[in-house]
Amino acid sequence: MNVRLTEDSVEITTLPNGFRVATDRMDSVETVSLGVWVGIGTRHEDAAENGVSHLLEHMAFKGTRRRSARDIAVEIENVGGVLNAYTGREQTAYYAKVLAEDTALALDLIADILQHSTFDAQELERERGVIIQEIGQAEDTPDDIVFDHFQETAFPEQSMGRPVLGRAEIIAELKAEAIAGYMLSRYRPGNMVLAAAGRVEHRRLVDLALAAFDQLPPGGAAATDPARYQGGELRLDRDLEQAHIVLGFDGIGIHDPDYYASAVLSQVLGGGMSSRLFQEVREKRGLVYGIHSFASAWSDAGIFGIYAGTGEKEAAELLPIVCDEMLKLTDQIPEEELRRAGAQLKAGILMAREKTSARCEQLAAQLLIHNRPVPSAEIVARVDAVTGTDLARVARRLMASTPTLTTMGPVGAVMDLASLQERLRV
């Protein structure tokens, strides 16, 4: 068993089977946030099983060999705790928040659902209906579903482009055996992290984990095909009040040296009320209620994008202005603007350190992504090291790729992809 003490409050132990236990002790609180993060998500699915990661996450709470779905809910709520989960493109998380004295119970519940779920047929039929309703709700929410269409347009015909919720026709047919098999083959100790933050004793949590996680099949990380950004255009003419527009570019992955520059660039462009897009598009021209940029990053790929919702009359004017603001990023950005964007990012990082849930999630994600905890001081230093020259170079890099343009609603007046590319020539 490999035990490692990192700087400050973090300790990490690797169990003999490769399962990692990491704690971030906070003596100023009375609670513990803890959970298991698995390095498995939508991009690890085959096309015929799209949505199985998300369905599995739901079914894990629907009963084990020794607990019914109601038992799970009652036990955690008897101690005033919360138990939840989420699915992403590269990770799935099962987590709880409890008083420190109830840490053992929370860990036992999570270990139980990850090793002894029964995938009862009746529960599966009910949960299919719930997820199909969730998919339908997303379809009825244009500022939500437009991002699924955007992702698929950017990464067509591959797992990175498929929806996290899955497709209703696939969810309707997935069998309990397929879900259990997916869990058995993908949830391996070498690809899992138990993380906890708050009033937690590392040695005690390790002992609890040794006893609780003794039924995991051996193995490590699951392979997946490399992401292949393509870009392109999708226009969905719908009877809606607003045109929902997402414009994106081949972005920066988590391990890319330009990762932090991309994050700062997004903050400058559309990260807050002082950002260029908010000031120019909303405050000066009144073309939108909301507009923002984003820099999504995964292990081997990224997307840099802008979302806006605008009226039919304003739609024609919007994208040319967005393009102009993108082009301005290739010039040297004033020092004051650079420092303001950096301050916003750093404040978000440091404010999150005050919450047990954020520290727990950050620790788990860093171990899965970087194989080590990344100190806040290191992140802050990387943000501070970004220069205006870096931002201009990254902006040129982004705009050298084929854009992804996805529009939904009354989109007849929205600039098309060819015109947009012509306008964006650096």
C-alpha cells in the first residue's frame, strides 16, 4: 500500500488493487463531502449503447443486494445527509455530504451501490421512463439542447459528439445485463478515486475503504478513441421566440500548454459583465439578454465557444459583431483587461476552496486527469503567467480551425458558415 503526504492538508493512499483514497482535511468545518469519481463517461460508450453511463448512474440508486431504493434514500436522510451523482463525457461521480460522524455510513452506501447494485427489472423500466422524460425535457429547452447539437456538429460520428443523456430509442432497449456488464468491464479500481474533504481523518478513511471496496474487479483505465474535431454547420429552423446560436472553434485540451491562456481568453471575451461581448453586444447595442463564452476542455481535446440567444430581428446583426470582437483578440490585449480577467479566474478558484464539496471534487478530478493534486498556488501562478501576447497567439490558433456553427429557432437571417469564415480571416 503506497501512502503519500502532499503539501498542506492533502493526503493520498493507493490501495493494493490500485484504488486511490485522497483526503483534504478542513478542521474549521463539521461536515465531510466524499465520493467516488470514475474515469468513465459518455465518450467511453459504443454508438449502440449511447446513454448507458447515465442510465447506470441512475440505476445505481435503485437497489442493492441488501438495500432497496427506499432504504438508500432513508438511510442517508436519517442523518440529514445528501447522496447524488452525475455523468460527464469523461467522468462519472457518486458523492455524499454528511456530518463528520456519519462518514462511515456515507462511504458504505457509495461502496454498496458501486459493487452490489441489482438492476431490478421493474426499477429499470421505471427509470427508463424517467430518463426518456429527461431527454424530452431537454428537447423542449432550446438553450439546453442546442449544445448537444453543437457538440455533435463539432465531433460528428464519434463518442465525443454523442449526448450524455443518450438517445431515447437506445435507452428504451438497454437490458439490465448490458448495464451490469458495462459497469463490470469499466468500473475498475485503477480508474477510480475515493476523495473526501472536510473534517475527515485520512487513516480512518483508508481503513474503511479497504473493508468496503473489496469486490471491485481488477484493472485500470478504459481506452477510448481520440477525439477528432471537425466543425461545420447545423441550422434548425424552429418556431421559437428566440434564435439560439452557438459558435465554436477547435479548442484547447487540459494537458495543452495553452490551457490557461484559453481560460483567460474566454474570460476576456465573454466571462462576465465587464467582458467584451457583454459590453458590446448587450450593454451598447441591446441585441441580447444573455451572451457568454466558454472554454470546455477534456483530456485530448477542447472547444472554445460563444453562446447567445437573440430575437429574430436582431439575429442578422449579432454574428458579424461577434466575429469583429473575435478578430480584435488577435491584437495585444491591454494589461488592465488581462489582469481583470485573471483576477476573476483566481477569485473563483480560491473561493471554491472554502467549500468541502468543491475541494473534494477538485481533488478527485485532478488525480484522474493529472495523476496528482495540483496546488492552488500552482494554478494561480499559471494564470498569472499568461501574457497579452499569449492571448493573441491563442486567438489566432482558434480561428485557424473550421468553425462550428449551430443555430436553432428563427434562424433565416443568421449569417451562414461560409460568410462567417470569410469574416474571420485573420
